[in-house]
Amino acid sequence: MIEVVFHESAAGSLKLAQGYRRGKFRTSPKSVFVGSGKNGESRGLLRQEKEQERLACEEAVPFGGTAADIFAFHLMLSVGDISGDGVCRRRLETLNCMFGMYPEGAGSSAAKEIFDRACKDLETIRQRLDAGEQVRIWYSSHPDEMCGLHWFLTQLVQDMPSTKVSIVKLPDWEIKEQTLAVHTGWGEVDPDEWHRYANLQKEVSPVFVSAAASKWRQLQEENAVLRAVINGRLFSVPEDFYDHFIRSEIENQNDEFQEGQLIGRILGKYQLGISDGWLAMRIEKMIENGKLQIITNAPSDCPAYHRVIRKIT
């Protein structure tokens, strides 16, 4: 089974899941460092934690497959030019922009590696599907993953129309141990959880594949700078679509503040499914428009947004 994901972290977690095995529970070495505590509280917490470890170990289910079955198209398709077919060369330009805040050419190197691997992987998948293999696509409401689903299904319509396709959508939320867990993408899923979500797999009809491809072609014609998921559907949106959230958090800052901390707060608080790179680009635009001022630049070995900026009123 060919497994397709749209984030490097998701691919890494899924590869670990493939080798996740049941095994004899062994006491965690961290127990050595826990004392008895007042009224036995520490011992009680330790016993509870050890029990949780034991259950996780004994209930672990191997996902199966091999690393060679997993393909990650980390193309950030919710951003930038999507007018070309396949893994278009203009995608490399977008990746360079999104990774452009990283120091000393690290960003451009990462962008080229992702781009080159995507080109190679798409060709490998075509060959394997032509030989009769099936494909399973893991996606969510994350804009890049939703775009990835539509993009990949478009490739199937064009090149492999008779392929059997299964999809697995990550639930937007679920209850875990009396807590509401909100998901933003497969990169957040732990290796021991993948087997649970495999039960959500659905085989899709050619009609579904064709409809998704038609939607992607519409988005290609519009070719907006940005795409977002609204009420579960993909739409082209203006490039300032998320600026409200940035401005709201800037208002909560002191006159001078760390840009990196601002970006981290936005990502954690709103869980919009956008990257630090996009937020950094929008903040840079605000600086260019005279809304913010750079006070100190980032150290040479840090991302460019590790700097201090000031509000301009």
C-alpha cells in the first residue's frame, strides 16, 4: 500500500508507527529520580504514570508496511502559485520564500531538497500504481493537507484514472481521557495512534476523484496567493486573510516585543494551520508599510524573525 502524506513530520511519525510493536513492559528509568513525597503523593503519581506506560506498551499495535511505502509531499500548496501541473518549478520559488527566514542558505537548501524529492516521488508513485498497487491518502482540515489531497487526486485523474484510492481524514477533534483534543494536522499524531485512525479509511469513487480534481483546476485558474479551508471546503482568499489575528496579538504586546514570541503565540493560540514562514512574511509586509519598525536584527545563526520590533502608532 502506498501511503501519501503532506508534511515531513507526518511521514516521520508514520514510519515510526510501522515498527511499533507489542512488547514486555519495562519500568521507565525516570522512576529512579522520584522520591516518596509528602503523604505518598509522589509515589501515587509515579504508580499512575507507570500504569499509563504499561497500557501504552501492551496496547501498541504495529501499523505495518515499510518506509519505502511512505511519500511526503511537503509542498505547502495553500500558498503561492499553483497554476502549473505536477510538481511545477514555480513551487520551488514558493518554498524558497517560505523557508527564506532561515540563516545562511539553510532555507534554500531545504526547499530544493523537498522539491527534488517530490518530483522523484511522484514519478515513483506513477510507476507503482501503473503496476497495480493501491494508494492511501492521509489528510486533514489543515490547508496544506486539504490542498495536497486535491492536488494529488488531480494527478491521478490525469495519469492513472483507474487507480483504487483510499482516504483517511483526521478528525478535527476528539475526546481523550475526558479532555477535548483539537487536531490541526497529521504531523501532531503520535506513532502509537496511527492504527486507530486507519479504521476511518474510506475507498473513494471515481466521481469523488473527478470532483476533487475539478475543484483543484478551479483553484489553479484563480491562482490566488493564498488558499484556506472554510466550513470544510477550500477557497481562494486574499493574502491578508490572516492579518486580523496578527494585528490582534500585536495589540497585546508591549511597544517593543520579540517577533518570534509573537509568531509562536499566534500559532499556538489560534491553530490556523499556517506556517511560521507565512506569518513572518506578513509581518515583514507590515514593516514595509510602516506599521512596525525593526529595533534589533536576529543573530546570524537564527531565523530572521528572532528579532525585536516596535509598534508605530
